[in-house]
Amino acid sequence: MSPPAAKVTVLESSQVAPPPGSVPESSLHITIFDIVFLYAGPVQRLFFYPFPHSTGHFLDSLLPTLKSALSLTLRDFYPLSGKIRLRPGSHDKYELHYVEGDSVSFTVVEHDGDFDHLSGRPGCEYARLLPLIPQLADPDDGRRPVTAVQVTLFPNRGVTVAVVVHHAACDGSSSTRFISSWASRTAAGSGKAAPAPALPFFDRTLVPNPSDVYSRFCSSFAVDAHSTESIKMNLAPPDSIVGIFTITADQFRMLKEMASSKSKYSFHCSTVVVTYAYAWVCLVRARGYPEDKHLGLAFAGDCRQRLQPPLPAAYFGNCIAFYFVEAKAGDLAGEDGFTTAARLVGETIEKLKHDPLEGMENWPEKYREIWMQKPLAFGGSPRFKVYDVDFGWGRPVKVDVPSSAWMGSMIVSESRDGDGGVEVSVALSKQEMDEFVAQFSLGLKL
């Protein structure tokens, strides 16, 4: 029998903006990297922190600093206060537009549910995470908000911070830099020193943006948008469970040795290669596909440093190239499935290191083809250092990306334990999750 639904009480619903007069009206044009996500859903990132204090203590002592630090951080990351709109006079050219008065919705909620269950491992029901996540506001006069924040208090137990960002505004590298900057400024306001990331870089003149490719992307993804909701429902069954699984540094070493020793091909057997290959094979075995079924894998790679000329690491926006891999289910589920998957992923990454934009004109068709077959896609990165996001309350005990439930994605981050390992987050039905747990554990034991 399921436990009773938790009681959720909204304590505050407000708007937070950059300090008045601190940012002039500005626009950033949407690039070919951004337009891919114009019709995609937002990315939801959820941080869990132990907090053994009352709601009153948080509201009186910490909330003012949290909001003032957010305002100052939005001054630096002002596009996240802005909204996406069609450029005046254009039918398909979009921009991220900021004008004085634009702001981010900020909600504070009290929750009487079980914090330990929600923040536990391997995971919990997707439906139980939804009350912790804010919704982006509806478009206003043709301008679409891109950011929302919610703080949820579990009295004397813990607190969660949820940040929702429309993917067309920026990628995970930029959004986690924003969150880290906000956390650092909040901690400093509480008298705790914390290094902040570099300020964002907004110059888009170095970003390739061929108009013909941009237009094809725009029209192609607009057509796909009509079927997006039904696809989301298929990828997020009602009983979805969001689970987090860890591969330790020692297990990585053994998996890398296995992949390298059995492969006749040359590729860099990196942590990312091993993570993608191992998780992919575990999911294929858990789902029990017919042996001759062709399966697709999609994953994104940050190409800021691979463009010519390269972009700074602090470039704000999307700058990720899509990689695609295909294989037969039988080849992945067999005895040498992991080695096969590692080779396919590793060789694809090596090939595109030299030209991350190779084949970009085919992304819309290829992505649609893979997306429609209930794909596996990977997002996130251990380089985002999400477990270093400290608002002055200590490191989070768990970081979830609940939107992976309808994105059909696995999300990769560094291990909470800080031992050089990696965490993989995945949302599956109860039956699939049980099978995946068994495959994941068995493979690491062997």
C-alpha cells in the first residue's frame, strides 16, 4: 500500500530580478546549437541538503541571503532572467531577450513528506519528486520565460533547491555554472568562503551559425514539436522510478582494463566511454530486446574547446555536438557486449574530436530517427561538479535530474563520495528498474 500523499504548503511565491538599473536591455541571438532545443522541455536539476532546523529559522535567517545572492547572480547571468522571443520582423530568428523588469519566479514550499526516502539511494518514484519542482511560467506577449526556482523545506530534516532552465537558453555547463555562482555568493553572504566560477562569456560572434542550417533545424524541430508530448508520455510511465547508480574508481579501472584488453581497435578508453558503454549494455540486457533489433544511442559532447577558434569554457549558451551510435541488440547483450559498446562509443568520440560539427546537417533527421525508437540518450557530465554546490549548508547528499524521466536520458555526474567515481541517474518503470539493478550489480561483481 502506498503511503498517503504528502501535504505541500506554498509559503512564498515571488519574483527575483537583477538589481534595478544594473543590466541594460540586451539580446542574444539563438544559434544553431540552441535552436535544437527550442521545442524541448526544460531541464530540472534538484539538490537535496540535510537541514536539521525549523522552517522559521530558514525563513528568518537564510532566505533573505539566498534571494539577495540570486539577484546579484542574475546580474551576471542576466539572460536567465530574460525570455525567448522571435526577433522583431523575423519569422524564424529567435533571441534571448532581457529588458528591465524581467525576473525569475521564486517559490518557497513546506513539505511534510519523508526527506530521507526522497533523498535516498538508489532512488524514489518520479511522481513524488514533482511537488519539489517549479514550472516555467506561460509565455507572456510572445516572450517565453526560461528559468524558475523552488526551495522546499522539510522541517527539521532537510531542504531541496530546484532550478529549472529551458534548454534553448543554455546547456548543462552554463546552467551549473550559474547555480554554482549563486551557491558561492549565498555562502559568502553567510560568512563562509567559497570560490565562484568565472563570469559568463556572452560574445557569440565566434559561434558558427550558417543561416541555411539554422532554418532547416528550426522547421524540422517545429514539425517534431507536434508529437513531443506523446513521446514524453511514452518515455515516462506513471510508475517511473528515478534511480542513481555508482561506479567507483576501482570498478572503473577494471572496466577500462577489460575494454582495452579485449578490443583490437585504438581509442581512448575514458571514464565517459566506460560509463556510457556499461550503462547502455545493462539497459539493453534489462529490456531483453530481440537480437536483430537495431538500437540507437545519442550523447552530447561539449565542443567549446574543439571549435576553430575555440570558445572560452565560460561561454554562455549551448555548445554541444551530438554523437550517434547504432548496434544490434544481440551484439550488445552478448558476452562481449561491453567491449563492443565501448569500442563504438570510443571510436565515435575520437572521430569527432577533430571536427565536432561533422554531419551536423543530418542531426534533425538522425535525432528524430533515434528518438522515435525509445532511445537511450546521455546527458550531464562529471565535470559539472554538482556535488560541490554548497550554499553554506554543506554538500548535497543527492542531486537528481527528474526531467530525465521524460527525456529518455541517463544523466552522468561525479560521485557524491568524491573518490573519482561516477553516478548514473536513470528513470525506468518498476519492472525495468528491478531488471536494471540486477544487471548493473551483476556486471560489476563479475
